Amino acid sequence: MLVRFWGFLYSSYLRFWLKWVWRLLTGKCELQRVCEGAKAGAQRTLSIEHSLESSKNKVLRNAVRVEEAEVEKCVRDIMKEKKIEQKDTGFKTNLHISLLQISGYKKLYLNVENLRKVPYDSDNEEHEEQLIELWNLLMPHENLTARITKQWCDIGFQGDDPKTDFRGMGLLGYFSKHYTDEARQILSHSNHPKLGYSYAIVGINLTEMAYSLLKNGALKSHLYNVVSGLPQMKDFHQFYCYLVYEFDKFWFEEEPESIMHFNQYREKFHEKIKGLLLDCDAMLTLQNTKKP
């Protein structure tokens, strides 16, 4: 109760007066101070996003909802509203980049959300091709005997037709296509006699984890650091690749007694990732994690 009261007091009264004092002392508004003083990437963009969302000015509040095509005009409007000279190119450039990141993150979430709503359709030729490609990438030396076959269990599906539990196909396929050696290595690990797990089913679980981190905003720190502009679907795919690679390491380090404890260890891994993403300097990429 006390924390909520303090938060209300700060946002409703104290924050305004603190900003007024700082402007009086520095001659610059909060956005100018952030653009000049905060490190490029998540530190700057998260601070700008918070400043805009907390503003009592309608032009500034609406800035976090602009589309990519409107960003340039939005920057000019903000500069006019805050009486910042248009020739201040440093401020203009930094604000422009941050607004692109904010706009791009929201658009990426909508794109991922729309993709999740598309069910697997065995009558869709593209879906079927992606499924067969996944097999060929992971099992290059073994041909499928049929479209519906127990062979799918060899890469971690639960039955003889993966369409029944194959959500997030695009993410699993991206990892297998762009990091083929790593994908095959992890598939091999998943067949360990004691610590093995269902590769495809775990991969599907991790798609849900990646999606939830994107949805609740936890992924902003990572994406704002690795993309100096509009985050794209490939950037989300690459984060998923990091999750798959790191989960495999985590699983073998933890040495669970049984696959029956999967949910417990999945949640523990989830908490670990959320903790890493609290760091404003977070950059969770497969390239970084593989460095010696």
C-alpha cells in the first residue's frame, strides 16, 4: 500500500516539480537530458519511452504509438512542442532512432501475434514444405518413409503426424536452417540415454517463452541493444535460437532426475532469462554466448 501511494505521489506531483527544477538548472528538458546523457540502446530508448508515456503533453504521449512513416514528423512536432531548435541534429537523430525502436517493437509484437494465430494446415503446400525441410535439415542421412510415420518421434515429436503438436514451426525451422550444425548437435544431446528430452516439443515450449517475453515487454532491453532501428522478425527468430542453445546447456548443467520434471526446470530457466533481461546492457545472442 505504501509503495503504491509513493508511486502515485511521485507520478502525479513530485515528478513534475523535479523535471521543472532540472530544466531550470540545466536549461534543457527531460528528453534532451536523456538523449545527451543516456547510453545509446536500451538505456536511452527505455528512458525516452518512459518519459513520453509519463508526459502530461498529448503530443509526447502519442509519440509512443506512431507508425514508422510518421516518426520523422513526430520528431519535428516534439521539438516544436518542447521549443528545441530544429538545428539540434544530435537530439533529432537520437530521438528518431529511439522512436523507430519503440514503433518497431510494437509492430513486431503484432506480427508475431498474427503468426501465432495461423494454425498448421496440412493442405497448405508451404506448411508441408517447411515441415519436410525441417526433417531434411535435422536428419540429412535418413529419408522419411512416409508423410505420417513414427520417424517424427526421432526429432522429438509425440506422434506419427507432427501437425498435431507443431506450433511455432517457423521458429524451429529458422534455427535448423540458419544454425544447422548447432541444431543437429542439440538434437544429438536430446537423445542422451539419461538426460534426453523431446527436441521438437521443447522447441515448441521455447517458442511460447520467447513470445511471452516479447508480449510483456521484457525483450525490449535485448532488442533495443541489438537493433539500432526497427526490430524485425529475424531479430525475434535469432533470440529464439539463443533460447534453444542456452536451454540445452542449462538442462545438462542441472541434470534433472527425469523428463517428468521438465516444467519445473523450464520455469527455472525462464526466471534466469528474465533476470538477464533486467540488465539494460542485455544482448542475448547466439554469437555472444558462443564466444570463448
